[in-house]
Amino acid sequence: MPNRKFTLPEYPVESDLWDELARLNKPIVVYGMGNGADKLLSRFEKYGICASDIFASDGFVRGHNFHGMRVKSFSEIKAEYSNFVVVLSFASNREEVLEMLTDIDRNYDLYIPDMPVAGEEYFDKDFYNDNYHLIKEAYASLCDDASRDVFCSLIRYKLSGRMSDLMAAVATRDELYSLIRCRECYVDVGAYNGDTVREVLSYCPDVRKIIAIEPDLKNYKRLLKLLERDKLMDLVTPINAAASDKNSTREMISSGNRNSSLASTSSYESHMQTVEEITLDSLKLDACDYIKYDVEGEELSALVGARETIERNHPTLLVSAYHRSCDIFSLILYLRKAHPEYRLYLRRLRCVPAWEIDIVARYRET
């Protein structure tokens, strides 16, 4: 981690990236399509921001329209406009994409808005000002300078949308796993297709038992295929359920990717499935020493349902903290209150936008 010091934005914040975009008097072009662009253009409408054009990477330009605009290539955009602003609407952790975006940021005016994966609250100036005291409290709860640097740089990014803030304090995967110990039992809450099972085995090859919990049926079937292919069925116990704070059933939007989510109502009826909800406490686990939570905005509920397990076993916890705008401080504050004997770290891997944010909670005696 870089040895740099960061501070929180001064309170109250008077302006954010949405205000800046609304004040611009030069063309604004959106890079990317899909759900991210849908949400971005909806946000533009709220602020009276006009998108002049939409462009995509060369391999995705096929002469089609998006929101009534023909999707262009970046070459066409550069030929048409002499001075313009690029606003990114997709996510990526691919190194070649990050290098390309770094080059765009170096040569053009690039904004990368932070938009919630779950929930409707945006981390804008009003959100920061309304939650400033909680944000300060969460900052003070972190146990090392690297964590505080990550926290401050991310808060600044969420308000500025600037790549320089976004990439100011990032860790490698090796650095993240240097905080994690696992020999007895790993519980993968939100196992997706088994990718994190394989990842943990590469860093903790001696782990004796793995429990992989995945609610989305399509993802669960992919998980089973991976376990069979890699001959891991004796080591891994797969469970098709959602980790929660209660044992029940619930409707879920099934997408077959990482964006599957629990929902009480949905317009996507053809993609709805009934999923079993379980608490980790109901599994009566002993000798559990590592739990990972990545459950698309339901992390708090899953943590509440594991309180007895955590108090009994003192496992290291890795909690995703980027799905909801409040996650970066509310999850830290919950862990500090519910498990005061834990030390709290914050790390973020390289990607755009501010995803891959992880709270690592370690029992003080480890």
C-alpha cells in the first residue's frame, strides 16, 4: 500500500461531480451501454445534464441505437468534437481496460460516477453532509494508516468522480490475503460460480473444510460443475440458499451473474425464483476461521445472522462494502459495535468504479 496520508473532505461539502457536470458548457459523451448507462442517464435527467453522444469500445459498435442515439466509436467522437467530457457508465477490473481509461483520463476530461449497485441512495454532497458524523466515526474505527488512506480516498472519489482519487490507495490481491488466515473452515457467503473457492484454495491450500453458500440457482449449478470438475466435492459443502438474519424463504431476482439480488417486489417476474434464507448460526459451525461476505447489498443481514458463530469461533471476516452507498461506513460501525474485540481494516483492489472494497475484520488475538 502507498505510504500517503489523506483527509476527509471539509464539511459541509458545497459541490460534487453532478453539480460540476451540470455546469459544463462543452459536450458530454457517455462511454458504455447497458444497465449502468440506463442509471447514469436517469441521473443526468434529474440534474438537467444533457448527454451529447454515446460511444462504445470498437468491438461493440454495430450501428445500433441506445436511448435514441446512435452508438459511435471513440474515433468518431474525437473526429466530431474538439473539446469534450467523457463519463464512464460501466465497471471493469481488466488491466487493459484500466490502462485505456488512464490514457483517456490523461488526455481528456474523464468522470467515473459512483452509482450504487443496490438501493437508491447516491453518495452525493447531500448524502455526505447528512452522514458526516457517521463517516467520521467509521474513519476513526479503522486500525491502520493504510485503511484510513483507502477510506479517505474513496470518500473523495465518490464526491469528485475523478480517477486520481479512485486509484489513490489500492492494494494487490496478495496484500489483501496477507490479512487472512484460514486452516480449519472457510465459509463462502455468496460463492457465485466457485471462483472465490478456488482463490482461497490458492492462498490457503491447507484448509480442511469449505462451505459455499450461493442463492442464485444458475450460479449454484455452475458452482457444482466447478466442484465436480476440480474434484472438490469431498472438501466443499455447497448450499443453495441466501445467508440472512432469519430462516425463511424469499423471492429473488435471478440473473445468473454477480448481480442476482433478493427482492420483495420486481418487474422481472420471468427471472424470479423462491430462495431459502438461512442464518449461519443455524449451521452450528465449530472451528470456523474465515467467512467471506459478498451478497449484493445484503451483507448486514448476513452478518446479523452469524453473530453467535462469530462470537464462538472468532473467524477472520471479509465483508464487501460497496453495494450500497452507506456500506463503506455503516458496515464498519456495525462490526465495531457488534464485535468490539475485532480490529478493522479496509482494502480496495484495482477496478472502476469503486467496487472491490473489502472490510477485513480480525480478532485481536490473531
